[in-house]
Amino acid sequence: MEEIERWWYIINNENHRLGAGLADRVESYYSTISIRSKIVFFGFFVALLIGVFSSTCFGYEVNINGKRVGYTKDATNFTNGLNKVEQHFKTQYGIDNLYIAEDIEVKPKFVLTKPILDEEDFYTELCCSDLNVNVRGYALQIDGVEVGSFTSEEQAQKSVQETVNKSANLDVTKDELVSYEIKEDIQTTPKTFNLKEVRSEDLWSTYLLTGDKKVMNNEEAIANQGLPQLASRGDFEVVAQPEEAQPEEAPQVVENVENNENLVTENDETETSSGFLKINVVKRSIENEVIPFSVEEQDDPNLFVGQEKVLQEGVDGQLEKEIEYTYQDGEVVEANQLSERIVAESVKKIVAKGVKNNQTMRSKCGRFILPSNGNISAIVKPGSHAGGRAVDIANSTGTPIFAVGDGVVTKAEYYGGYGNCIIVDMGNGDSYLIGHMSAFRVGVGDHVTQGQIIGDMGSTGNSSGPHAHLELYIGGVQQVITEIWSISEGQNV
């Protein structure tokens, strides 16, 4: 029994000892956990403060050529905006090998109170700036001397070819370039130049042909061809700065950005126009020549003398010639006709000429004639006919109206109820009036002779049908028609 109690005591004491050690270890562990949590929490808090502070207070300042453009939180906003502007220029001018040639600096900056720009803001701001844009192109050298800057070797070649065409007035729609020879040595070499020096093939060819520098600085020609020598950038307007006044005797000079070459502007009046290229050209040209139509006249007994009628309209013919021209330095030195053929035959004009005596019934005194042939439709009726002081002669529209007597036309126009009316002054207060005509054959101021066709019968004005209305004045007094002519109503004259 004593032995059992002794072992029980030993085991109990050992458990107590082990339990006390375990408690100490647990307390030490929890103490360690508390310190670590504090460190982690403090670190997280510090990192959070740094992140918040940096995201709100720090960014980038963008400068171009030392001039601040704006601020951004992300430098890629500016880079993307710049690339977008560069692509805008490439699309607008059709030049892939251009680039923005500016001194650009992007540096970290405290921007808490600064206006922040995004990608679109930078794009708009840069488009409105007069950026220095360069082209990686080619220089054209003639006999070792540089004469121009081109966007590509292809543009330089096209400009030279267009110069050849212009030297021979070549119309590509109808001419054939047989051969040509350029006496000078032509080379192209790589060259970087400013976008504002870009010109079209048309302007370059004119310049190469004439040597006239004014062509290259003609603002209207540059604008018409959509070239970038303008104070604008696409849809964004740029305010052009006023130029300083230049002395009249001193030409204005623009320096080339890359190689400091000088381009004399249109103020230089001393420039002599001589081309850069000496060119011999042979071309074949198709030229059309008019074959005039002939006129054939035929007598027509149904028409009065002085009347004519076109029976067939004339049509010009066409002759096609093939001619070979030889040009030297823009001047024709030889022309040989190779062939010709009639493309279209001419058609003669046929005209019927009147041969019938146009004298109508003569007056009792023999001095006057009636103005037309036809039926006497009215002599006495109200209005201008009152007392038989006028006569109407009816016939078809277009029947010729003759001059009753010699005189000067004082009226040839629409005249109220008379319609188209002619008045002829025979002098000494004598005159006559003829109304309702469909057309005039004479005008005011014309001298007419008795029997001359002066108009066509019609039904203008106050009229119920085509006829000629005649009033005769002697000494300014309207005459009774039956006292002048032996006529009556219903009679054919």
C-alpha cells in the first residue's frame, strides 16, 4: 500500500510540473502573437498612407521644348495622346514616315493641386500646338546639287516624270509619250526635313521646269492642294502670328530645320526663271480639226422675197490627225503628220429662199402697201377701229408682215392690248402701227424700206386669232382705211 501511495505522489507532482510549463509556453506564445499583429497592422497602415498619398499627390509634368504642356497621373496618357497626334498627321497628309520632332521631358512632380490631363486632353492640346513635325524622306540632287525635298523616292520620280510631261505639254488622255532624254544626272539621297516643306508633285514639277521659287511659296496653290504649309492642324485652328515687316530690298528667308538651307520666298523679285532640267521629248498627239459644213440655197416660190426657211441644219464634220512632235527644252523643234482620217462627215445646210413678190395691195395714192396678205376680217368696230380707222388682216401664225412704207422703227415691243407691236416713223408726222405679231424681225432704230419683212403675224395682246392690225397716221391724224385702200370686210388681199 505504501508503495502505491509513493508512486501516486510522484505521478501527481510530475503532472503538476508539466501543466505549469505548458501554461508558461502558451502565455509566451500569445505574447509573441500580439507583438507580431501590432507590427503587421502598423506596416499595413504605413503602406496604406503611402499609397493614398502617392496616388493623390504625385504624378508627372510634361514639357515640350522647356514649355509646360500639362500634368498627368499616368505618363502613358501623354504617350498615347502624342502617338494619336502623330497618327492624325500621317492620316491627314498621307505620309507614314513623319514624326514629332520636339524636345520632350516627362518628370515626376507633386501634383496635388494641379489640373490633371487625360489622353484625350493631351491629344487636343497637342493638335492645337504648332508642333515641329519632320519627315524621313529624300533629297533630289541634279548634277550633285540638291534642289528639293520629297516624302519618298516614288514622289521624287513622279515629280521628274511630271516635269517631262509638262515640258512637252503632254495630255495623258490623248497623247503618247514616245521617248524622252534628260541630260542631267539625277540622284536621290535620304534626308530629314520639316513637314512644312512638303509640296505636291504638281508644284515640284512646275518648279523643276521653270526654276521659279515663287511657285513653291504660293499660298493659294499650297492651300488648294491641301498641303501642310497652313496655320491649321486638321480640325483644330491655330492663330497665325503676324510676320514682322521686311525691308523691300531684302527677301524674306525661311531656314530649313535640318540642314539650314535657305529658301527665298516670293518677295525675291530678282529670281530668274530657268529650269533645272534639259529635256528632249518625242510625243504623238491626236488632234481633231473641224470640217465646216457648206450651205446650199434653194429658190422657193411659196416664200416671199426676203423670207427664208431652213430645210436641213448643217453639222460640222471632224478630221482626226496623228502628229509626232519633237520638243527640246519645252520648245517644238519638229512636227510630222503621221496620218489623218475623217471621223465624221460634215452635213450641208439647206436653206429655202423666197422668190415670190412680197408687194401686197398698194394704196389709192400709190404711196403705201398693206402690211400682209390674207382676209380682211374687220374694218369698222368699237375701239381703235371706230370710224373705220384701222384694219385687221387675218392669216396663219408666222405669215410675213411687210413694211407699209420707208421709215425708222421707233417701237418694237409688247404694247398693252396691241401685243407685240411695231411703230415706224415715216417723217413729216406720218407713221404707222402694226400689232399682234408673234415675232420681230427688226428693232428700234432700224431703217426699213417698203416691202421689207419686219415681223411675223401672231395673236399676242387682245386678240381672238392670228391677224395683223394696221393703223395709218398722216400728219399725226389717224386715217379712215377705206379712204386709203379700196378694200372691204371679207375681201382676200
